[in-house]
Amino acid sequence: MRREPLSLAALAEDMLYAAAPLTEGMETRVVSDGADEALADRALLTRALDSLLGNAVRFTPVGGRITVRIENGVCAVENTGEPIGEDILPRLWDAYYQGDPARTDEGTGLGLAIARAVFELHGYPFGAENGADGPRFWFRFGK
């Protein structure tokens, strides 16, 4: 692993634009408290963030919102949409697990498992929860 200082806000800005082009009919934004520097392997962290953003794009309804929020050493990808069942949340990070049987034709079930491996390799705590407006996936990169 090759760790280097990187701005999560800049990385998220670039990736969010690529993941959710303006034609998708979604509002996207990056919100940062300014303390966004992580010591991380850029390629690996890009892969993990790509998985979180890809899921957010897939499950955000037209007219919805995706926010990457970087505050207090935590990077979170939040999206408006249906909450994830409380019984499903703990298994989302398992390889090949797909929480909604109606969506089995979308994805392979590996994205969040890869993100989990990247976060664990970096020693970053991580999780998923339901916020007031929809799902929130996060990892802690700082103190």
C-alpha cells in the first residue's frame, strides 16, 4: 500500500461529477469543514469511494440529492431515497450480498465488500445507517 496525503474533498468532487453527470437529474454536492486531508493509498481509496458513489447514484430517485459530507474526520456519502432495512444494514458489506431481491440484476454484490477491504486495510472504521432523508455510508479517516 502506498499512502500519500490527499484531499478527500477534491477527490470526491471529481468522482461525484463522473458518477452522476448533470444529465442524471440529481443534485450533487460536496460539503467539507476544510479538514479533509487523508493519508491513504489513492488508487485503493478511489475504488472504495467509487463503490459508495455508484450505489448512491443507482438508488437515488430522479430529482434526488447525493451529498459527500466531510466533517470531523469522517467522510460520508448520503443520498435521498428509500431507507435500507435495519435487518439488511449489517450484511451490506458481505461479498455477493444484495439487500433487495428486486434489484438482483443490478451489480455483482462485490462493491461494498471491496470498499470494506480497503477501509480495513487503511484501519478506517466504517459503517452504514439510515439518515433522516435516506441512506448514509461513512468511513473515519481522521481523529
